[in-house]
Amino acid sequence: MDSRYTLDARGALVPADAEAQKALAGRAGEFVLVPTAPDLVFLVRARPAGGKIAPPRVVLAGDASAFPLSDLVAFLGQSRWSGLVKVHAPSGRRTILLRDGEVRGASSDDPSDRIGEVIVRLGFATRERLEEILRDTPPSKVGRSLVERGAIQSHELFKCLTVQVSEIFHAILLCHEGAFTLVDQEFDDKAVHSLNLSMQSLLMDSIRKIDEMAHFRKRIPHGRLYVWKKRPSDGKLEPEEDLVLSQVDGHRTIVELGQAAKLTEFDVTRVVFRLLEGGYAQVSEKTSDGLAAPAAPAADAPQVPVARGQAQPPTPATRAPAPAAARGPVDAGNVIRIFNLIFREIRDEVARQRRERELLTAANAALEGQARSQSPVLSNLSFDDSGSLNEARLLAQYERMKPTLGSEPLASFREALSDVMFFLLFQAGELLESRADEDLARRVKEMLAAIESP
């Protein structure tokens, strides 16, 4: 636990308790106060003595208003750093947990970042159901409790956890004041819902969202606007657009449409923007009955992180290289075989605990109706008892759907299979001991390297 002190108006540093006083006494000596931002006090010993202390320890600290945090996290991902990244800002303290440069989890003291709030925002549970669970469950355990009570499924919890981490990560990149610290500290995967998300992918996704949301906000200032239908669907809309348009009744705000369609605010804003552009809908401060929309908080407008001296926000071209999945052509058959090897490796590890049936049931529930991935190449597929997907059928679906998968169809295909893989790793993490889980993740990464090489 961090020691707390009060710096009073006379310049005296007052420890909050005996432990804090003891920690400060251990650093007795003469120090120089280095000029810093208001949220950061930095003392350097006047005559450095050197030496080391055991972790946990701060290995780097800085001013979030003067250094782009996107640069920092890109560097940490490339250098495969392990530890905690903490950002202390007026909006709250947020932390991301890294192991070997990949994001394993995140936390925040902002109540809106709690997993229960994310679950409600995405429409997987009602506010009443959440409050009922919280009566006898701590907030950190609410997700697992909802699964155990049958309120949501494992893949739905995984989606909510992924959105939670993504939103906390995104908020860190948007931070343009306060302080940040890197803490060399181990963490227990079992103490959190352990994920394994690509730092590079999260970074590129956040930068894309910053750019796109700035564009959307020119026409949709905030998410509390009501949406009216101008004309019905004509068969030309994407599935998400059709789904949102079917919920439009002139009485729901953009945020409420997102809850109904189980989409994040960014995703539903993007869909509504497309509906406006296509002439299918319009937005208004009032419902179709003339009631005014609730006032939007100032926090709805995205704050683009711009460091001193920067003329514009960071762009993908100035950050990390493109994700490995998009680096070059790889045979689709090899991709399928490698991922099936990975799927079977995960299944076999869980089978040692005699819980493979639980894993496969959750995995097939995730695949059913494309709950885990929106890619059409995975439709109507399921895992067999060995933990494999039918290779011939998967390849045939890929070849048939290839023209619909964008300019880089193989990259889209690999991303869809990666989504399934990360869910399986998440589910295995819930069933395995920490050591076995870590060993499994290492083996999977080694196997994945066979199709990640440029």
C-alpha cells in the first residue's frame, strides 16, 4: 500500500501514520526539489548514494501533460516490459497490468469503469440485477458471480472485460494532465480476470477511435441525443446497422440504443453516424413526443492527447509498426492448422484438470451466432471433442467469404481466429492454477510465432 503524506501550506511534509513516518525516516538526508507539474513532487538526494531496493518500486515517473502516453505504452509493448502503468489524473487513477509487453488486465477508481457498470452499459444485465448481486458480492467479483448465477455467459463476461480494459486503456491515452508512474511489481493473475490482449492492437485501436470520434462529434455532439427513424431498412445495411435501426423509436438516446444492441458508446455512435449519412435516421435534442434530451456531461467530448509542441494528435504512422497479422501473405491453410494446434493445446491443458467439457461448452456457446467474433467465416462452426475446428470446412468458408473480408482478407481471418483463441485462454485461466496458466500462455505464444513472422 502507498504511504500517504500531507504537504501543508508552510512546506512541512506530514506523514499520515506511523508506517508513513517510518518509510520517510528511512530516506533521511538532504534533497533537491526538482521543478515538476503540480501533481508531481520529485525530490533527488543532493549527494546521490546509489543502491537498490527490492520491488515493488517506481522505475519511471513523469508529467502526463508533457509526454504523450501513447509513446510510452508503445515503447513498453515493444520492449516487452512487465509491471504496472499507473496514471494519476483529475478524473481518477487508472492502472494497466503488463506481462512481457502484453496487457493482462486493468483497474480504475472511477466508478464508471467498474465491470458491473460496463455489463449494464452493454445491456447484458439490468441495473436492478446488478444491485441485487452487489448486496452479497464485492464489486471485483461481480462478473464471475453473474456467470455462476446464470445471468450472463462466460463469453459475454469476456466481452465485457475486454471492453473494460479497452476503455481504461483508451482513457489513459486521452489523459493530458496529471502524472504517470511505472511500477516494477509482480501481480497475481488469479486476483484479477486475467486477459492477454495485444498492446499494439489496443494502441492502434485507441488512436483510430480518437480520430474517428473527433469526426463523429461534428455531427453527433454527445450520446444523449434521441434518434428518430426517417426511413426503414432497404436491405443495404450492415447487420449492426440493421440491428440499431430496428431499435430506433424516437424515444431512445444513442447510449440507450447501444445498451439495446450490446454495443459500446463508440460503436453505437459510429453506427448512428452511418445511419445519418445514409438518410435512415436523424438525431434530436427532443423525443418524438417533444421531451428534451438530458444534458450531456462535458466529459462526453473526447480530449485528444497533445503534448506541448505537438500540432496534432499521434497517428498510427508515428507509433508502433502494424500488427503482425497484417505484415505479409501467409497461407490460409497454415493459419488454420496453427490455430487448431493452439486450440488443442489449450483443451489438453484443461483436460488435465478434467474440465475440458466445461471449456468446450463455453467455447461453442461463444461461437454460436458469432457471439465471440463477427467474422462470417466462423458461422455455424463448433469445436469437436479434441478442441479443433473442422479445417476443410473453415478453409472453404474462408475462400467463399474472402471477397467480403476487406482489403486484407487473411488479416481479418487471423483476427477472427485470434479472438476465439483469446477467449479460450481467458476461459482456461478461470479453470487452471496460476503456474499452469502462465506455462500455457507461453507455449501458445511460441506456437503463434510460426504465423506472426514477417
